[in-house]
Amino acid sequence: MKALSQATLIELARAGAVRGYTLHGRADGYVLSVQYGLHEAVLTAKRGGARRFARLDTALALLRTLRAAAVEVHLADAAPPPRPDRRGRPAGLAALDRLHAEAATPPPAAPRAQSPRGPQP
């Protein structure tokens, strides 16, 4: 498949030569392929290789600037997004879980002090 720089993609989009856009889900992000004329090409990064979008929102933001009317998305190989509430270091998460468990259990009741004169009726 051919390679396509972002500058060339912008020019093709302005000229109305783009037939369609496809986002391919991968384990490490999303790759954009562009159909124009009789060709199909993959958007490349500045330093070479396919441009990988970590989030779908980022890819869609680029496509909005190109005024794309429709986008085909293939999610078959896409990795599920990480749970944002479970990021961090495993040891820190375990300590946080312990703190939450301690806060959830009520403290034991303090024993009642007895009077020095003995039990009162």
C-alpha cells in the first residue's frame, strides 16, 4: 500500500479527490487509510511509518479538519481502551484498595468504662 503525507492528504481533500477514509483498529492504536482516484494509501507519520492515532477522538479531529462526511471504522483488531480508574503502579493501587476497604468497615465499638464503685443498676 502507498504512503501519504498529511500535507498531501490536505491537498487531495481540498481538491475533492478523496473517495473515502477508513480507520483500522490495531493493538497499538488506529491507522488511517485514504482512498483517492484509483489508489489507496496509508497516512504516514513525520518520521516514517504509518501514523498511529492512540485514540479514536484524535483521528476524528483530523478528519473533521478535512471536512470528511463519512468514515469507515474497522474495530476487529482494536485493543479495548484502558480503564481510566485503574491506571498507576500496582503497589500503589493495592495500597489504595486497602485504604478503601478500611474506610468502608466501621471501627470496632470501644468497651464501656466501668465505674470505680462497681456496676450501677
